Amino acid sequence: MNLDWSHYFNAETFEKLLRIAIILVVGTIIISLLGVLMKKILPSKLSQQRKMIINRFVRYTAIVILFTVIISELNIDMTAIFGTAGVIGIVVGVASQTSIGNIVSGFFMVSEKPFEIGDQIRIGDKTGVVHSIDLLSIKIRTFDNLLLRIPNQTVISSEVINVTRFPIRRLDFEIGVAYKENLELVMQTLQEVAKRNPLCLDEPEPLIVFKGFGASSILVQFGVWFERTNYLKVKNSVFMEIKEAFEQKGIEIPFPHISVYTGEVTKPFPVEVKEKV
């Protein structure tokens, strides 16, 4: 059987297909140029999150306009399409309640702005840098360079800690000192450590709190303030300087130990070890 292709493919059809192809190519180029243009004209003071939302709105709007133009060129009856889309929309809506919840949660999250792209956040036991804020989820890059996706609904119902929201923060060290040590000397030594370290801020002042009597030592909380970008440098340098300063002043950081007493105040229970002959 020979098909008469001329019935389906004539000059008018060829002209329509060529016109649609040109519209598609030109429209794609325009959408790409709009993305580049938006990056240049958006004010630099806008946060990355707001820039991303504006870029996506412009991009999606342009895609919808391009799709509408192509549909009009094809002379397709939109009534049937909208009717079918309505039925499909009901089915999809029933089957995707979780997705709808994530979308609604995303709008609340964007309006509340608990964090922005580039912030370091902690959600539960997960910590990382915000990589993107999308329609259904947020993505964070962990410190071992893994991409973690968390649904918006989970984020909005969880406790979120924004570690880098403020320009300065405090880093706490918990130190144990022997019971025999002079606590005034301990305080003075810790203050000197904070004063000598160039990364530690003078204001606010360092925090020194005697927290309690531990099993083998007196527990001391030592907190220093610093600029948030210097976290790792401060943690390592202050840690080493505390150990070095305590060694110079003869302040003991005891390891856990157990003493057995016979009832007297000072003398420990005598223990004698004999080797078998």
C-alpha cells in the first residue's frame, strides 16, 4: 500500500513547522539571554535566595509564554486540553498531598527567612552549608562534600540552628582542673590565653564559669568570642594554647582516677603488690 504523503505534508504544513521551529529556537535563546541579563541587572544588595527566586520566576514565565505561542501556532483547541488537564490535576492533587505540603512549607520558609543560601545550618544531627532552596526541598552541602536533600515540610517542623546568621559567635571549651589547683590562677591563665590570641575578641569579654565538682576534677567552662569565619583557626589555636599555658603554670588537667580511703581524711588505703615466687 502506497501512502500519499503529499496529503499530510504540503507547503502550508512545512511553513508552519518551520515557523514553529524558528519560534522554539529564538524563544530558547531569549530565555537564556534573560537569565544572563537578570544576573547583571539585579542589585548586588539582594540576597542569593531572592535572586534565585526572581530568576526562576522570570524563566518559568518565559517558558509558559513560549509554550502558549507554540500552541497557538498549532491551532490546537485548548478547551479539550484544559478539560483533560483538570481531570489529571484532580488525580495528581490527591496523589501528591506530600508535595503540596512541601510547597506550602517552602512559601512559609521563604517568607520567614530563617536562613539563606550560603548560611551554615544545623537540622537535627545534620550540619552543612545551604546550597539551594527549591520548591519541594532544600539542599545542603555537608562538610565532607556530600549533597543532602531535606523536604521543606521536615525543615519547617524541625528545630533549625543558623550557625552563621550573626557576624560573631562564641566557642566554649570545657576543661577539668585538679582539685588541688588555685582557681584564681586558673582564671588568670585562661584570661591571658584569650588576650594573647589575636583571633579572640576583647569585646564581648571571655566567659569563665566554674560549672561543678566532677568525679576527678573541677569543671570549668571557658568561652571566647570570635568572627564566625575564623571558627576552625580559633578552635585549634585556643585548644593548643590552653594546654601549653597550663603546662607552663603547672596546672594539672587530670585524667579520670579512683582513690580508695580507709576512713581517714588524708591517708589513702595502702595497697601492696607482691609477685608470686
